[in-house]
Amino acid sequence: MDESMLFIINPTSARGTTLRRWAQTRRELIRLGIKLTEHLTSRAGEATEVTRAALQAGIGRVIAVGGDGTLNEVVNGYLDSTGQAINQSAAIGLLPSGTGSDFRRSLGLKSRGNGLGALLGSNSRLLDAVHVAFKSREGATTSRFCINVTTLGLGGEAAASVNQWREKLPPWVGGRVRFMAAAVRALERYRNLRVRVLLDGEREIQIDSNLIVVANGRFAGGGMMLAPHAELDDGLLDVILTDGVTRLDVIKELPRIQRGAHLKNPKVTEMRAREVSITSDMALAIDLDGESAGFTPAHLSVLPSAVRFVI
């Protein structure tokens, strides 16, 4: 297997600062004698294609340089259509630099330097991934893999706004502020729908909701600890359900979500499952790893130990 590392860089990530950071990191890697190749993406989906081709050619490590959306594309290139690794001895990694960079928090990387140190080591860890089937914006049934968090309803609508604002807001407006502003905007249209949640094909729950989280990692939305007990390698999905939550409830909980204290609210329930099916009277927007994806109905299933990740 090729010992070199392929770095896939999203030059528009973090409002363009990723490319500047990469130039500095690249010089450091060359100084350390690291054998590397690099690819700058120019369109959505390109990182998936490049990752798949590199792994099929035998490269040993593919590193996403960017945010959670870039990493999501790399994960989707790492796994084949059945959810199996294209090359089980190969690993992927992350140099975080995005609007939210929430998977960095879920993984426990405290800084960019921390991430670079991990990439240069030999340790790797098998992490779970999630297969998500849903309706595309065009109405077709489709699917993607997710490695961090899927949100439905309010979270999906907020992600859509964050994506739309990428080129409109000035660079100094940080990720957390963007996500908070997007949540407030989504609240303007907030109303609960009758939602049916089926856990592991046998336990059905009916709720009035517009905010559901199905998590592999703990953090989403620019640092919100939506699923404080989620583990990346436990073979389970953490399912956070809200029932009868109002706009005012959401606003009151926003500060507590930062530290995961929203689970104390009696209108919030935490559950675990290997499979989750979600249907609703009207379609709920879906966000996968910080990217607006599509709508319900949705079916999510965990893929235990599916991704070898550099740590």
C-alpha cells in the first residue's frame, strides 16, 4: 500500500481561510519530510470521487482539509455502496477548518495543531458511520453516509440557511454565530408536526415535533452538545426526541444546549437504537454533518466500526 498521504482541500471552507492555513501546513509537512499529494476541490461531490479513486489505487491515508462537509464527502468516498470500506487497511483523517468543525469536537481534537500531530502518528481507531436513506430535494429516494450528526426539522432548516449564507456574510462572522442566527431564522417558520419514530423495527413512538437529532457524535451546529452521551464507536445511535416543544422552549434551551443540559427538559427524551425510521405528516428538512441534504421520510442505520480514522 502507498505510504503517502492524500490531502483533499476545500479552498472555500471557513470563508477561504482554509486555503491560507493549508499553505502554512503544507510547508510544515514538507519540512518534516512527509510524502504527500494534494487535491483542491472545485465542486460539490468531488472529494468523494477523488477519495474513492485514491483508495482503489492503494493510497494509505486520505485527509480532509476543511469542515464537516468536506469530511462527509471523504467518508462517502471511503465506503462503497454497501457500507464497506473500499480498502480496510487504509485510514482517513481530518485537518479541521470549517464553519462548524463539529466533528473535531466530537473526536476530541482541541486544536488544529492537535490534529496535525495525530496525522503524523501511526494510531488509528475504528469509528461507526451511519447510512441515511431519505428523499432528495427533487423527490427521489436517495442515500448518503454520515459520520457525526443528522438533524431533522429545525436543525435541517438552520443548516440550509448556513449553507446559503456562506458567500453572503462577512468572513469575521464565526460558525457559532452563524448557526445561532440560522436557528433563530428557522424558528420564524417553526411549528410541530405529527411524527412517527420507529426504533429497531419494533418500538414506535408518536410525537409532536420539529426537532429531532440522530447522532453518532456529540456536537453539531457550531459547538452545540446536542447528544452529550453519544460515542463514536459504540455501535449505537443516540436519538434525541422533542415532544410539544414551542418556539419559546427552544429559545430558552439554546444556552443550555451548549453544555448538553437540555436533556433535563421533560419535553426532551434521549434513546438509543441501531436503526431509526422517521415519517411525518409533512416533510421535515434533513441535515447530514452540517450540510442540507433533503427531507423525510428517513431511515438511519448504524454501521459499526466502518471507518478507520487516524487519531
